[in-house]
Amino acid sequence: MAIDVTFLRDIENGGRQEQPLEIATLLAKFISAAKVSLHIAIYDFRLTDPNLSDPVINALKERAEAGIKVKIAFDHGKPDAQNVDPFLESGSDPAPKGTKGFLETVFGGTKVEIESIAGSKLMHNKYVIRDVNTPQAAVLMGSANFTDGAWTYQDNNIVQIASPQLCSYYETDFQELWVSGNIKSTGVNDQGTVMVGRSKIEVAFSPGEGQTIDRMISNLINTARTRIKIASMVITSHTILGALDDALRHKQVEEFAGVYDETQMNAIVKKWKKSLTSNGIATTFEEIATHLAGKESTPYTPTGKHNFMHDKVVVCDDAVLTGSFNFSRSATQNAENILVIHDKGLADRYSDYIDLLVKQYTHISQ
């Protein structure tokens, strides 16, 4: 493993039935390879199917019993049911409460340490750091939460990278979260560039570098000359929408395509149209959306099917940006992480994946 990527698709919309178990196996294998430490920052961790939960939970317990330092930081700020509509309308990632109870139930009385992370916004990361400060250090990151729905019905991507230098950035972020117990002030000046083989990788964390990430995404789009492929649950950042709009108006690239979650964006656009000051951005999004495919996911309820188009990816020429960061203003204020990987072969794979999603959801909407 230098850089490995796994693409997830809704098993009811082009994905394979074996996918959920394969992801559980992938994660358990990554965990079981730990020799020194496992540090996990995860927004939503609730696995109810024993076929999916047992491999992961057992692997974590086994490593902890073997003397490995296993720590899990999780978000404790998900909204109550009566407050969920403003939460969704702001472009925040919906997930029901329950992570704390699940982790306390499965790890209570074990050597696995858990810590809820508070804040005015979300601890929205999804990463696992293995064996930091050792030559075998590796990180697993991406857009997928550790839930049945994320591995079964959502479109997501997971990246594994072996790099001690990259892991040191992730460890800095993790320790800030773990020690403070709050997302406030985390990620400040936590950005940099590393080389993994011949691939240059840029890394950044919010909220400290939230505006930096927003600009990184828009700058990638602004400098693209051959292709722009985007897959994001929501696209509400005015900066990013402006860059996409410019790219289309000026016919900046030969290939422009992408996919978003239509159900989530419809709620946001409806809110925009009620405000005189937001009518313009609603029009901009609707014009851009004519060039994109929209997934009609199930409207969010705490107990409903969570089948969102959940990727947060943009491919620009030979670079791909991915991570937990939705393309929204809310994401700049959350605890998030992103990578920009400059690697033509990997960018081609992401481009092909986005094309499959576009084909799938364009067909459904017709």
C-alpha cells in the first residue's frame, strides 16, 4: 500500500451486494495491522448488523487487549429531532444521535478509550491513524462514516495511504481534539505538503484552516484546463459555486460533469429563494446543476434510510481533492480534513467513478 482507494456505491443504484461486508473487512484488516497505536476520529459510528460490526469491534478490542493504544474521538453535537430542519438547510451532514451510546455499549469495560468531542459545529472527520511516529505509519480517510448505511446505501470513497510524514499531520489534529475535547481552535496552521512516492499530497484541517480549504477547492477549479469532475453531497460555498460558474461561462475545460444529492440541495435552494439576498446564489446553483446529475435520496429522518450521495470530491486535470469536507460554509467551521493528491492515474480513477455515478443518476432522473 502506497495509495489505495476504494469506491462505494449505493447497492440499490449500481453497487454490489457484497460491498458492506467488504468495507467491514477492509477496516478490520487495517485495524488488525496496528503494532503501536490506533487513533480514530469519526463523526458517526453505529454498526447494527453483526456481520458488519463484529469484525470491526472485535479487531479494535483485540488490538487494545494486545497493548495497542486505541483511542476513538467522536462527535457529540448531532441535532435533536426537533432542530434538524435548520441543520439540514445550512448544508450540514445529517446523522442521528447514537454514537456515544453505541461506543459505550460495545467498549464499556474494555481497554478501548473513547472521547466525545464538543463544539458549536461538528467533529465531522472520518480518519484512522495507525502506528504514528513509526516507519509503518498509515492513515485511512475519506467520506465514509462507520455505519451500516454509509457502507450499504451511500456513495462514498475511502483512501489508505502509507506515509509517516502525512500521519504526523493527522496526529497533530487528533491530539488537539483529544486533549481539548472540543473542535475550537483545532486545525490552526495544520496544513502542509508531503511526497508519497512520486505523488505530491497537500493536507489541511478545519476549522483552523477552513477558509484555506474553501480557497484550495476554488483555486483547483480556477486553474483546471482539461477537466472538472465534482461529486459532493451539497455545493453551497459561494466561492466554490463562483469558480464553477466561471469555468462554465468561459468554457474553461473540455470535460465538465458531476453529481450531487438533489434532495439535500432542494431544501437549501428553497431556503435561498425565500431570501432576497440569496436569490442570486440560488440561480447560480440551478444553472450549474443543469450540467450535473442529482441523486434523489430519501429525505432525512433519524430512523430512515440514509442513502445520500455522500462523496466530497473534485477532480481537476491530474489532481483529486477528497476527504470529509462538504463544499459548504458549514464545513469551514467543522472539524474536517482534506487531501489534494496530484497523481494522474488516481485522478483518472476518480474521474471514471464520478462518470459512473453521473450515468446512474442521470438515467434514474429521466
